[in-house]
Amino acid sequence: MRRSSIMVKAIDFAVRTSAGKVVRGAVAGEGGSEFLQVGSGETVSLNLSQSSVLGYERQGKDLVLKLSDGRQITLSGYFESAAGEDNRLYLSSNGEVTEVFLTDGGDGTMYANYGPVDTWNKYSNVDDIRFTDDNTLMAADGYSDDTVGMGPFAPALLAGLGGSGLGTAAAVAGGLGVLGSLGGGGGGGGGGGSTGPSRVPPAVNEANSSKDITTNTEDKTVAVTGTGEPGETVKVVVGDKTQSTTILPDGTWETEFDGDDFPGDGTFEAVVTVTDKDGGKTVLDGPGFVIDLTPPEVTPTEGFVSTNDVENLLEYANGVTVKGEGEVGAKIVVTVEGGSQSTTVGTDGTWSVTFTQAQIAGGEYHEIPVTIVATDPMGNKTTITDKIAVDTVPHPLTFNSVTDDNAINAIESNGEVLVTGVSTPGAMVTVKMGTTTQTVETNASGTWTARYPSGTFAGNDGDRTFTATTVDAAGNPSSATHTMKVDTTTTVNFAAGNLTADNIINADEANAGVTLTGTAEAGSKSVSVQWNGVTLPVDTLAADGNWSVKFPTSAVQATGTTTATVTAIDAYGNSDTDVRDITVDRSTTVSVNPNQAGGDNIIMSTEADAGVKLTGLAERGAKVEVTFQGTTHTVYASETDGSWNATFSSAEIARGTYDTGANTVVSVKATDKAGNTATANPHILTVDTEVNPFTAGTNSYNSIKSDKVLNNDEAANGLTVTGTVEAGSSVKLSFGNAGPFEATVTGTTWTYTIPAASIPGGDQMVKLTVTATDKLGNISTPYTEMIDIDRVVTPFTRSGGMIGDDGVLNAVEVANGLNLNGTGEVGSTVVVSLPTGATQTIEVGSSGTWTASFTADQLPRGDGTSMKIDFKATDLAGNTASFSETVTIDTVAPDSPDITTFSKNTAGTDLVGVKLDEAINSDFTFHRVGANGSHTEIQLDGPTTGSKWADFESSPIPEGDYLVVSHADDAGNDSSTLFLTNNTGTSTIDLGNAGLRDFDFTTLDLTVAKTSMTISAEDLIAITGPENTLVIKGGADDSITLQDAQKAADQGSAPAGFTLYTLGDDGASIYLDDDIQPTF
């Protein structure tokens, strides 16, 4: 690499080892080394800005930084750290520190991302690797990328440092190869050797030590000492201060920083630069210094006397809290006489503590001395004093009585009214009454006065409430209330309403004495009443003002109206009067007219039905109470002539025949308007309102059986009804809309037979009514009874349309059995009979429906055979109904299609046509069934009716799929033949194929395909019709396995060339071609 001839400055570095030791030096200076050895778990900081680095490159285990001025720095072993001890790289310039995050881009290229900038911070964890100098490099003239040989890392260089001072161990401890100047030139070694006496290597005493200096430190000296070659110069930098000296002849040197050269607060590490006589420089680390000589700031902000705060009662309830500001992290201790509270200044620079009530006592205003001590983390302290003011006792506040009796009367309300109370002298008191508010000052004697002008309380009696409030200087509130009475008037009254119920004093009331009542003002001194010349003080005068006085009989006049006067004096001397009129009446009379109930004093049935009016005389306007047979009617005598009448309704008169007893007596009582009473002499009435005896009962019905239902047979004989009746009476009957009929009466017995023609048909309830009339004209209460007539069975039907939906039962329908449903009369019995002799007897339930079920074994078989079904129902009354229906039985399936010839496409792979043994018509269908279970109906090509050929070249069937030919008759019976071809190998038929189970197979034609198949009874039943029989045609090349099968003992039904086998226990059978040899 070529550089310009301009002298370049070395790049300062700082390395923090895994042990926490920081080693400083310079690299890439003029003629110096461009590499820096890095250990494991170390942090490297270079005094470079981000813009000074053009790129990063990985070379093996080394990291190479290419700088903008053409230089490069190699961090040797940067990528050779132990597990969990990654190395870290920072760039620092102008006091800022930025971490470099590297990503491997491949081929040695490294991509850099930069972390957040860390600026000065008192307790930053990167302050020890921070550089304050600006070291932004300029692009170098004549820069090129020529490879420059890197000086090897030579332990011999370390040996050249000698055995004293930094020495080999110190250099290696930080994981560094070379810490000082490694460049060539005179004096210090490098490329050439020295021929003179060996040089004493420089060293710093106690280079690894660190000293804290605070206001509490007794020895505040900042001194750095060491050894070296006499005469060489030493420059020591601590912070921003520099001291220089020369090594003494005895090989020692010393620098001390004081006065203006004393470093300011901060954390420093001494940097020692030793210059030999040839100008070579050696940079050494010196001891560390942590200097903090600034005591922490602390300032009260709230709760102190200095902040003009006083703790009042409301605030005191939660303890006494004081607040302030100070140095972040400093410990604060606040001490009062009762104890201390401590805290730490938060990150926002504020603090607060709270004292309990036990530590600071409440009470009248007093000030408590306070000491505040702030101690920062370095132990520097600041102490200040202040006071806490406490006042938790509010002003006293009370009311005095407004007057002697705490009330304002009429005279007092006409003058000025003073409302007074007591509080602390000088306290401002706010007094509120209603909407009126005034503020007054408490005088020196502690009395406050609120003045209300004349007329303030006039014309509005009642309580007045005053509220007084005051607040002391600490903000403690006080309040008091006081209520006084305003009373300038009084009242007295007689009680409102009547003295008696009618406001007339009658004889009984006069004899008991007359009590007058009323109300005066509560607390009145006296109440008296004057009546008929007699004045009496009241007998009772309650606290609420209610009063009463009783005048004796001697003071009550005989009759007429007079006036009473009441006078009251209240507690405040006010008086009032009231008057009322009083009326007296002491006697009355009443009587019953002699001829009642039509003039004969006998109540007949028609009279009882119409109601009976009773009459008499009483005092005009009197209340008359008329009682008969336990019922009392209250009426009022006429104001004109004193007559009265009371009507007793039909419901209030007991029917029957009687002339003695309580139910014949009429009692009358009269009460006049004054309340006087009189009773009339008893009056007797005779009662005769009934036909007695008169009966009719269902037990007399000669033609109704024990079920109490008149059925059709019973109704044909008529219905006889009998009973008893009062001698001399007549009896009439009606039955529904028939009648009336006159019964035959013999003595006390009557009878009548209702003719059959008058008995309605159907199923209904008919009302029977019987009435008797005695010789006096009384008519009996009609006897009624509902007669249950049931002469038909209804309903009785079969439901569901034609049997089998089309009037025909095919083989499948017969095999499934026959269910017949219908409706019937609840409780009736239905019998369904078949010509086979099978019958079903069903009782119709509450739903009104019936079901008869016949099994397949109970049904006949045949080909177009008619079957007559008989239905009969008998209801609970014994009535019957019946009907019949005929259905056709067709259980014979058409012949199975027989394929005689087939055709395939030219490739020989697809089946495209077959020839049957009979002409094709609409009863034939053709389907393709896939090996996957699908099946599709095949539309034949061209007309086929009348032809035996079925062509389906447009819908070919590939090998592996099946052709199914079905033949169905009109009844729905079906026969299907399965046919397949195979030119290439053996076909395996899976009878579990879902597509095959949609057909009723009678034949499997395997004649033109080598076939393998296993069949069980379950498989056979699933693919065949009701007969569960299958014919299998084939040859010797077919492999058929029969499960749970045996050769039938009776081969009589087997066609020639076939053998009958049975499978399982459910009647499944196979006719197997004799050319096929089955396995079991």
C-alpha cells in the first residue's frame, strides 16, 4: 500500500479485557504496526468516526478495517473467541460511542450496522472506552489497494520490553500483542537493534490500582509514579489535565496534579507516554481515578415553612408529606424530633417522604425543626435545615340563644333581631339563613353578631335555621347550625265534621253526655268552652294542641239547636275563638202493615219467583231495617208520609212448604235521623212454593244397559222413563226437540215411554227434561239429564291411498311385509283379515288411529293374483261397521337378461354392444358400473325397440368396469345380469362395490372374462332381490370362493349344468355353473 508523504497520526485504541482491565495504546501510526491482537470476550474501542471506515473484511480469524485515508487496521484473532465470550467492537469520536454489529456477507465481506449513540453520562458503562477527540480521517492522496505485508506478531517484541514495568505478563494479560509503538527508527527497537547498553523499559507503579476521591476522602492527591531510563521524558494525562517530567538518575519519576491542574469530577485512567532520546514513544496505562468533589444538591419544594405550607387537619389524616428536588440517585434522610424518613431521589430529580402522626403530633399551630441530609452514591453529603408547620385545630364556633325562649313572637318580630355566637377573636364568620348570607368579624371578646332588621320574620311562622362557617389560616374549616322558632299568631277550632254520625244528638247520646273536641296551637296555655250558659275548661289538652271537654246530661237541652263557643290562649299570649251549632233529638216509632204477600200473608211459588214486597210506616226519613229468612234490607221512610217498603228477591226466599219457624217471621227496626231506634211487632208469613215429592232417575230407564249408552239396537225399542210426584200433580217430558209428552200419573207414581221415532240417530248427547205442576200451581224445578246416544261407528277408514301405492304388491313389497293404517272411533276394536287366514285385531287408542301389520310369511305369492282384505270395527257401544279392499299380488320377476353375443371396439379394449336372447323394449335398462362404485345409465345408440342388439359405442365400457342389464315388469319386479369382458388378465369382482348394491341381480355372466371372486351370504343378500338367489355362469378359468357355503342336499331345483349351494342361515343360495370349481 502506498501513502502520501504527509505524516499520519496513529489511531488510539482502548481494550477492555474479559477481566475488566482497560488497556490503551495506538495503532497504524507512521511506520508503526497496523494490527492489534485480540483475545476472547474483549471489547475494542477505536478513536474513529463511522465515516472514517470504508469497509470491513474477514480474513480467516482476523477482522480487517479499511480506512478512508488508505490505511487498514487488522484485529488479529477477533473471530477466535471462546463460546459465550464474543468480542465486541466500538467506534468513538467527539465523546460519542457507537457499537458495530457485523453480518457475514460471504467471501469475507462483512456488513456493518451501527447501534445507538452513547453520549456522556455520569454512570455510563462505556465511559472507560470513550474518546473525546475528533478523529475523522481525510481521504489520502495516491491511495491504492496494493497489498502491504503485515508485520508478524512476534513475542520477541514483548521480550524486548524487558522484565520490569509493564513487562511481558502485563502486555499479554489484556490479550494484546503490542501496546506501544512498534514502528522502526532509532532508540526503541523495531526493525533494527541497538549496539549501545540496554535500555531500562519504562513502567508505571500500581498501574492496575484505582482511587476514589470525594469530599470525604482525607488524601485527595492525584499522583502517578513509575520507573524507566534516566533522562527520558514522561507525559501523564489524567482527564483533561497533563503533567510532564523527566526520569531521574535513580530511574524513578513522579507527577502530581493539584491546584489548577487538578482534574474535574469524573472517572479517569492515567495515560503515560514515555519518549526516549531518539523520539520513540511508549504508551503505558496508569492507575484509575474516580473523582467526585461536588456535594449533591437538595431543595425543599413542598410541605415546609420555607415553601409557605402549613399541614392542616385534612392533610394530616394521611400523615405529613414533604417533598423536594435533588441529585438523581442521592439518598435523602429527613429528620424531625419524632424520627426520620428516608428515600432516594428518582430519575425525574424529585423525592418525597411521609411522617406518621406518631412522629409529628397534631394540635394548635406549631413549627417543628427539620434536618435534611442528601448523600450521593460517592458519599458526598449536603445538609440543610427547615421547619414543618402543623395546625390541625380549627376555630371554635357556636351559637347563642336568640331570645330567652329561643323564639320570636309578634312583638319581637317588629324590632331588630340579633343572632350571636362565639369564635376565635378576629375570625371571619359567614352566617346563612335561607337565601340571606352575611359575613361578620369576631370581636376581641370572641363574640360575633349578625343583625336582621325589623320585619324580617313577620308573617311567616315556623322554624328558622342558621348556618355559620369559618376557615382558619391553615385551611381548617368549622361549621355550626342553630334553629329558632318564629310564632306571631295562634288558632283554635272545633273539630270539623259531625258530632255524631248524623250530627244530631239523640237520646242515647244525650244520656251518655256530650263530648266536644277540637284543636288549638300546640303548647297553648288554656282552652275553655261555653254551651247552654255553662262554661267548662277542657278536660284534656294534649301537647300537640288537641283538646276535648264533656258536658253532662244536665247541660244538654231536650230538643232544638244552640251555639257553643271555644276560647284558647297560646304559650306566647295570643288568643283566638271559634263557634259551632249543636242540634238535639231524643225519640222515634215504626210498624208493619197487616196484609202482606198479596193480602193473604202466604207466599206462593209465583210470588216467590217475582219477589215479595213488604210495607209499613216509620218517622219520616228514618232508616228502616227489614229482616226475613236471614236477609236484611235497609230502606228509608218517605220524607212525605213516613211509608217504607222492602222487596225480597226470588233468590232471597227459601222454597218449600212451612208456616212456622224462624223463616216465617218478619222483623223491622227503625233508626231516625237523630239515631233514636224503635222495633215493630213481629209479622208472620206462610210459605208454599214447591211440588213435593217429585223424582226421576236413570235407574228407571228400562232399555239402557249398564254402560249408560243407548245404542242402535236399544233405541229401536224406545226409552221408558218413570218417577214419583206429589198426588194430584201433572208431569210433562221433552226429549231433545221431541215433545212435550204427557206422562201417566197414578197416585204418586208417573211413567212414559219415549217412542223410537223420537230418538235421533248418530252419535250425540240428547237432553231429557221432566217438569211437574202441583194442584196449587207450583211448578217444580225441571229435572234434566243428558242421554248418551251412540248408534254408529265413526270414523272408520283406511288411510294412505292405494295399497302399495299402485294397488299391486311386488316381490320386494311382499318381502317387506304389509302395513295398513286408518282411523277409527276411540276405544273401538278393528279386525283386519286376509284370505290366507291371517288376522290382526287392534284397539283404537286416544289418537283415533289404528295400524295392522302383516309379515311376509302371512302374505300370498303369485303372478297377478287378487287378494281381498276385510276390515271390521266394533265400537264400545256395540255398533259395527265394515268394508273390503282388493289388491293384486305380483311377486314373479321377469326372466333374467341372457347375453348371447357381444362386440368390442377395434382396439379390443372397450365393450360397445351386446345381443340379448329376446327383443329389447322399455322394460330394459343398461348401466355402466365403475370399479370405484359409480354407476351411470347408458343411452343406447339408435332405435332399439324390437331389436335384440343394444349398441352403445358412444358410451363404451372399458375393461375393469361392469355392464348391468336390468329387466323390470309393471309391478316393479326386477332381474339384473352382470356382464364383463377382459382380454388381458384376471378380473376381480368386488361385491362390496357400492354401485352393485343398487340392483337386484339374478345372474352373473363370467363366460367371457377370467374372473376371481369371493362371495358370502351377506354379499349375496346385498345384491339380490327378495328371493336371495343368484345364478353364476362361467368356466374352468374362473376362481370362485364361497364363504360359509355347502352343497344343497336337494338339487331338484337346479337347472341342467348347474349345482345348488346354500350360504349362511338366511336362505341365500347360488346356482353355480358346473364348469366352475368353487373353493370354500
